[in-house]
Amino acid sequence: MSERFVVIMAGGRGERFWPQSREATPKHLLPIVGDKPMLAQTVDRVAGIVPPANIFVITTQAQLAGCRAACTGLPAANIVAEPMGRDTAAATGLAMLLVKQRNPAAAFAMLPADHVIHDTAEYAKLLNVAFESAECADVLVTLGIKPATPETGFGYIQQAGPWKKVGGRDVMAVKRFVEKPNLETARGYLASGEYFWNAGMFVWRVPVVEAAFKAHAAELYAGLAQLEAAAKTAGGWTRALSEIYPTLKKISVDYALMEKSTNVVVVPATFDWDDVGAWPAIAKHFTPDAAGNVLRGLAMVEGGANNIVVSTDGHLTGVVGVSDLVVVHTAEATLVCPKDKAQEIKALLERLKSDPAKKKFL
């Protein structure tokens, strides 16, 4: 078994959770579900799989202090800020270089910071299966979520039949990755039984993912090689990160590597999983009142049903005579919207960006 590392991607903005989620304190730095920041929960889930010294967090400059505060059990040097976001392929390349500096033969997992998984024991078993798969062959490993509904907001992975049994679990060969489908296509995927949701969880060994960069993302790989070479000079890493990293191609790891690679396998996930993509998604994780209202903080509903009301800073938020709303009160901003319009919060934030008097509320 090679040495193992986990790299957690914690640079997202979590815009659909505004106004609680802000630029410096996005979704993964908040206890959207649970009692700890989502990032801290992610660290806790992998703490029994690799030692804290082998857990890295990649974040942004604006979120660096928040990530360090949420991950007090990790070495401060393991929490690394990108000078600017360049999407998940560049973040994967940066993760590869961080791990390679420590052990050029190691296997590492790339995991999102903001997913909800309650069955941590099963999760640990499956992540170990993914590590074992990556260590026993030159493959790129992903964990696929069995779809329960025909979702149009996720990418999908089509499996091509059994690859091998690892740790007593069936690991499947991957036929292809497909982008977010329309509803009719998603229904077909669900009915076929051949598809998994792509949850953005990957495991690979350094030499294998490096070979994938060389083969399928030559331009990006050239920039990473420059970064690696500069890191070997005195003080070169910090300078190179600030100068070279912003020039790296902005592309997702799915487009850059996964969709083009033929040596991909998928571990079918048997744990619960939720990417909690917007406010309505939190309802399934809390016990509602008799009228179906989910209340967080000092909140009351009178004569209304199926609302989500979140109130912070000791402020009492009262909702009367309305149903199916999301109401979120924070010290600086308040959101009121129908649950079925929650995805449109991003449009509101675009208007905030263009208004100098209101930009401070982003």
C-alpha cells in the first residue's frame, strides 16, 4: 500500500445559500447541515483514513483565514490558497504537486468540501476501496452515486460492466462521462440502471494522474511543470504560484481529464449523499414541525406550511399566513423567495455585483 493523502477542494462560493453564504464565508464554512462547518465535517470523515498531516485543503485567498479556523486540527501549511480560482483541473494539478512534493508515488483523493454524508462508516469503507483500486492498477478512480431521481443538475457516469472486485466490492469499468442532461435523457439514464451521478470524488496515484495531464491536457501540464520547477528554487513556490498559477487554463477536471481518459473505473457508492445545492435541499436533513416547516434559529411560523425559515444572530423571524417560502435572516441581509425560485438567487447576486452601493453584501 502506498502512502495516502486527501485533498479537499474548498474554494466554491456557495452563492445559492446567500445571504448566509458570503464571499469570505461560503457554504463550506457554514453549518448549513449539522453543527460544524461543512468543511470541518469533511475533514472529520477522512480523519480515520489518513493522518491529519496528510490532509490538504485548497481554498481561495479570501477564504484562507476561515478555512484555517474551521480546520484547527490540520497543519496551517496544509491549507493552501490559490492566487485565483482556475477551476477543478488546475486545482487537481496543484493538489498533485503538493502531494508529489511529499511522496511522488502516493495515492490521493480529491474531494469536495461541502457534501452531506451521514453514513461515515460506509463512506470510509468505500473510500478505502477507491484507494485500493488506484493502488492495484494504473486507473483513475471515481465514486459514483446511484441515482434515485432523474436529476438534470448533475453530470452522469455510464458504467461498462464489472472491472474487478476490490475489498469485497464490485468496481465497474467506465464507458463515458456525460454532461448534465435534459429531463427526458435523465429519465432514460435512470431507467437503464447503467448510470451514476458524478459527485466529483476522485482517487488516483500521482504518476497516473500526471500521465493523464500529459496525454490529455498538454497546455495545462506545461504550466504545472513550470510551477514544479520553480518550487525547487529558494522561495520559488510562493512566487511561481502567484505568477504562473493564474495563467493556467480554466477548465474542469471532467472536461480536461475524465471525459478523455479510457482507464477510468467507478466505485458504486452505497452511502447516503447530498450535495445540498440550494436552500430547499436542507429540508430533508431536519425534522419539520407539524405543518412541514423547517425552522433554524429563533423562527416561528403562524398559519403557514412547508416553509424554510433560518434566523441568525439571536434575531426572531416570524412568518405569518404564507407557505412554500425560503426566509433567511442574517445581521446584514434578508432573503425571501418561493422555494421553487431558490435557484434564481444567483441572478439577484449578479445585480448586486453591478451596484456599487450593494456590492458589500456579496
